[in-house]
Amino acid sequence: MSFIKTNGLTTLLAFVSVIFILSFTLIILFFENIQGFSNQEKIEYITQTLTTIAIIIGGLALIINGYYTSRLSLDENHSLLTQLLAGTLAWDNNTGNCINQTQLTPQKIVSERFSKAIEQLGNEKIETRFAAIYALERIAKDSPKDHWTIMEILAAFIRENAPVNREYEDESLQLSKLPTDIQTALTVIGRRDSYKDQVNQKLDLRNTDLSNADLTEANFSRAIFVGANLQWVNFTRVNLSEADLSVTCLCGSIFYEANLQKAILPEANLQGAVLRKANLSQAILYDANLEGTVLCDANLEGAILCDANLEGAILCDANLEEVNFEGSNLQDTNLIGSNLQRAKLAGANLESALLSTANLQEANFQEANLCGANLNGSENVESYQIEQAIGDRTTILPENLKIPQHWW
């Protein structure tokens, strides 16, 4: 900042000028009154005196100017520092506000996304519903607390838009295609993170028509499908453990390597279904229809098939240990190489069944019908087992056993 532009320094200049003028006046008066000096000498003394005073005053002026300049510089620096500090505090406050807003924003965003997706789920256009389902899936991943609610919403969406058709046994339905939005909802449910499911809660898909759906490797453990139409569904490697499939239609469905452990299937129709290598251990299938069902290499250990219809079913090399077949129809069933150890076959119909190379150790054939059955080569068949069974001359027994007298 210049000397002139500064108010304090301008005042100082005026003050110095006044002092200089007063000094000049006093010096002239002083030398005028002194006798014995010539005018020339007086002028020289006056000049020297004024020069000395001017130097002194000039020095003082420089010192004072330096002082004021440093003060102004400090004031400017202080002002700049104050501005910077104020700016920093303002930035810090803004940052704090932003942080607080950031903490609140995600939940608000999720809520808005959720509301919008639900609104779009009821849209007339299938493309919009399709997008809404995927939006709900993303929300379920981003917000664990909304996970189960979303799964229930999707299940309700399926129940509402794919109700069971009581004429589902009509063969013409085999060619029908499941609507894209229903298939998408099933896919999203099937690949959910089940660890986020609420304890003791189950997916409710009862009385739905899901025929021709693709549920490959999906997770529907403990889901409720009571009364559903599940014809021609691809259940390859699906998880249906403990699922309730009571009174469902599963005709022609594929269950290759599926997990149906402890599944509930009473009165289910599995006619023509393929359950090769499926796990049905401890499953409940009483009164179920498994006519012509393929169960090769399947595991049915401890399963309950009382009064079930397995006519013409293929169970070769299946694990049927301790299976309860009491009162079941096993006519023309292929049981070659199967493990029937400790199986309960009391009162079962094994007419014309193929049991060669099967393991019948401790199996119970009491009052079972073995007419026309082929037991040749069966392992661990005891005579007392045959004695308890019903047969005739057409029954083929292992070479070490004779036809009981009461079979004639």
C-alpha cells in the first residue's frame, strides 16, 4: 500500500511538514537576532541547521513509515488469516452437514426406489413389471431389512397373476409358456440370499400355476406349493428340502439331482416325472402317484410311500433302505440292483416286478404279492421272507429257494 493512499501516513506527512516549517521559521528568527555574523555566514549556518533537521525529520519519517507499513501488513495478514479460518470453519460445517445428509440419504433413496418399484409392479405393460421385479431384487440386496418383505411381495405377485387352473391336467397346457414376468419373479426368488430369510417364515406359492417354469438350481427350501400346478417344470438341481408339495401336479417334471430331502408330497401327482439321482431321503409320499416315474440312482432312504402308486416306475440302483412301501402298488416296477434292505413291503403289490440283483436283506414281504415277480439273483433273500409273501408258479425265485407249498 502506498504512503499517500494510507490515511495515517498522510496525516504524518502533514505533521512533519508543519514541524519543518516551524523549525525553519524559528531558525531564521534565531540567526537574525545574533550579532557578529555576516549575512553570508548566517545563510550558511541556517542551511546547515535546516539540512540537519531535515535529515532527522526524514529519518523519523522513514522509521514511522516502516512501522505503519508493518502494522498494515500484519492487519492484512490477520484479515486474510481470519478469512481463511472462517472459510475453513464454513467448509467444515458444510462437510458435517453433507455427512449428516449422506447418512440419511441412502435410506431415503431406498424408500423412494421401493415405492416406485411397487408402483411399477402393477403396471399394465409387461416390460415395466419386468423392470420393477429386478429393481426390487437390487433393493433386497442393498437393504437386508427389506429382503424378506420383497420376497413376500414377489410371492404375492405370482399368486395374484398366476392362479392355478383347475383344468391343468389338460395335455394342451404342455405347450403353454409361462409369462415372462412370472418366470422372472420366480428366478429372483430362487436365487435370493436365503441367509437373510426371516426365521420360521416360508415362501407361500400355494395354488399357483407355474407349469413349464425353469427353476434350475433355484432355492425353494421350505416353500409352500400346496395345490400348485408344476407340470413340466425344470427342477434340475433345485433345493426343495422340507418344501410342502402336497396335492401338487408334477407330471412330466424334471428333478435331476434335485434335493427333496424331507419334502412333503402326499397325494402329489408325479406321473412320468424324472427324479434320477434325486435326494428324497425321509420324504413323505403317501398316496402319491409315481406311475412311470424314473427314480434311477435316487436316494429314498427312510421315505414314506404307503399306499403310493409306483406301477411301471423305474427304481433300478435306487437306495430304498428302510422305505415304507406298505400297501403300495409296485406292479411292473423295475427294482433291479436297488437296495431294499429293511424295506417295509407288507401288503405291497409286486406283481411282475423286477427284483433281480436287488438287496432284500431283512425286507418285510409279509402278505406282499410277488406273483410273476423276478427275484433271481437277489441278495440276502431268506426263505422266511418268501413264506410270508404271496406268490405263484410264475414267481421267479433265487436258485437256493423253493416255492412255498401255499403258492401252488
